[in-house]
Amino acid sequence: MAVLFILFAGLAIGCAISMVVQRNPLYSAISLIGVFISLACLYVTLAAPFIAAVQVIVYAGAIMVLVVFVIMLLNVEEEERGPLRLRSLIPIAVMLAAVLFAEAVFIIFFVQANPRTPALTVSDIGMTSSIGGGLFTTYLLPFEITSILLLMAIVGAITLARTGGLLSPRAAVVPGAQVFSKEMLDREKYIDDLTPVTTQSTREAEHLLGIENKDQSSKT
Amino acid sequence: MVPQLSWYLALSAVLFTIGVVGVMLKRNVISMFMCIELMLNAVNLTFVAFSSFFRDLSGQLFVFIVMTVAAAEAAVGLGIIITVFRNRESLDVDDASSLRL
């Protein structure tokens, strides 16, 4: 058991440090998946197989796929090595770290260890049926509130990702790519000018096409 | 030698601290977002460790709810990130210092 703990804890800490150190967001996403999977293995050693499975499916599966999808969609480049933020706070940080380290040393050497042993005997604590029973009896109200939270998240995500209202309705725009106005796309109605316009930003595209958004400029 | 409860708590504290350091040092919004996910996972590890050592089911149910909150946060947070990127053409948090889109 101790060997497993040390193996997966080391893996988790190594992947976490690698995640913070990496400059490319895609590499840190992959390191984060490593952290999630080693934490799932630790959950198995803690006799919580259901939570381990959900950890792999929801975190390493769904959430990280979403994050990687957004990283690739936005075409994120590596961070440049700029000057460190918060440089003036370094002495305070060193002092606080020293205090924390002293506290840890005090606890390790002067506080008696808790002799409690883990639940290695057969118990149904981590099993799916007991978790389902707990969710639908004692914790029914938090469970229902969770469903309302998910509904709010769905509505919020759709509202945020909607494209309408930000640009003029006459423009079809992909940021950083080619920009057409509807007149150019609708070839049957407007046959005079069919050359696509390449721009670097949406604002430039608006300026080029002469469709500066009156609503947006009055709002901001 | 059997792992003690304090080992899991120490691991959780280390992971949480790495997450906090990442949020402070990173400039990219998506990297900061992933560090927040790491912090949530460190807290989840504490819950599961306590639940297993004290033989109480509640900890694992809390983990379930924390995961739901994390999933909702991922959906809405990434939506906000995409909207901010569309308006500012940048993912640097220093470029997005004012709250309006």
C-alpha cells in the first residue's frame, strides 16, 4: 500500500510541477491529465472505486477534452518569457514560506501521529449503491440544487458562445481569418465584387468593409 | 507500512500549493483555469481521504457535488474565455484587466 501511495503521489506531484513549468498550454493540459489519472489511482487505494471512475470519466475525459478543444480552437501560442509579475513581493513570499516550513517541521516532530488505520476491511462505503442511496435520501436537496446549477451552466454557456449582437448582422467573421460580407457570399444577388478580404483582426475587417458597428461603439 | 491519513493530507496540501503558485505565476487564462482545476482536485483528495479513514459516506458525496461544480465552471469559464478572446485577440490576463467585454 505504501509503495502504491508513494508511486502515485510522486507521479501526481511531478505532473503538477510540470504543468506549472510548461509554457505551452497544450503540454500543461496533458500534464494535468496525468495528475487526474494518478489521483484516480489514489482513490482506488482509498477504497473509493466509484469516485475513481467518475474522476477518470468526468475530469480526464469531459473537462480536459473541453479545455484541449478550446486551446486548439483559439490557436494559443507559447507564453513569452517576460519579466516576472509581483517581483516586489518576493521577500514577503520567502518569509511566509519560512513560517510555513517551520510549522510543518513542528507538526512532524512534536505532534503525535494519529494511529487510525484506513478502511481496508470489507465495507460498502465507496460502492456505487451506497453512494446512490446517500444521494437520493440524506443529500437529496443538494442533489436537486446541483441539477439547477447545471441548467444555469447550460444557459450561461449558450448565451456566452452566441455570436449574434457583437458584429453587424451583415458580416460573417472568423477572427484572424478571412472576412466576407454577406454581399460577397450571396453571389446571386451581388455579382460585382467577389474578392475576399484578409485581415488580422475583426476591428480592421469592420473598418475595411465599412460596417463599423453602431450598436457596439455606442455601448462601449 | 500502511499509508496514514496525514500522508494524504500532506499530498493534498502540496498539490493545492502548486495550484496556487500556478495561478499567481501564469499569465495565460487557460493555464490559470487548469491550475484552479488542480486546486479543486486537491480538495477532493482531502474529502475522499477523510471519508475513507473515518468510514463516513458524506465526503464522497461532497466530491460528487464538487465535480459537478467543476464541470459547470469549465463550461461557463471556457465560454467566457472564448468571448474575451473574440473581443481582445489575446489570452493574457493583463490585457483583460477591465471587466467589460
